[in-house]
Amino acid sequence: MLPIGLALSMAGLLLWLMGVDPLAYYGFILRKGLLAPSGWQASLTRIGPLLLIAASLMVAFSAGLWNLGGDGQFMLGAVLASAIAPALLSHGVPLSITLFLALLAGALAGVLWGLLPAALKIWRNINEIITK
């Protein structure tokens, strides 16, 4: 409980220094993000990818590796998938195939983005933190 209190206090101090009322801001987050029915849905939709990134970090850390590029891999994959899907749909590709191809393209983009640091770690033993 102490770490949460300290984090809220530090963030509140930063908000106050920026001229924002911390209590009003935290109240807004509670009202819109947790107490509103659509707020729950939006919060859960946004936390899903973060949980997947956290799970990938646990796998990497248990292998003794650092992976600080998981969020970048996710963002690049999401951008590519969201760019490809409308183009495929406009060319008459069925929705199920479009979703599969967009997912595949996003995953491939994430893999390719992480490939260079992985290759440098394997072949030259260069620290992955430096190459990310």
C-alpha cells in the first residue's frame, strides 16, 4: 500500500507543479475510467495489450535477457496491421482473412523490429539495452 501511496503522492506533486489540481484529476480518472460503464470497457481494452507486453517481459527476464523494445514492437505491429486491414477490405478480401493477414503482418513487423538487437546479441554479444 505504501508504494501506491508514494506513487500517487509523487504524481500529485507533479500535477500540482504543472498547475493541475491533483484531487480533481484523480476524481476525473475515477469517474470516467472506473465508475462509468463505458469507462470499464475502455480501461480493459487499453490494458489488454499492456498485459501481453508484461507477459513477454516476464518470459524474457526469466531467460536472463532484457527486452525494453516490447512496446515499440507492439506499436509498430499495430500501425502496420491498422494500415493493411483497410486496404485489404477495400480490395474485397473477406473479413476473416483480412483479420488473419493483418495480425500476421503486425506480428511480422514486431519480429523484424526485434530481430536486429537479437542478431547483434547472438553474433557479436552486444548488449540488447544499447541496441534498442
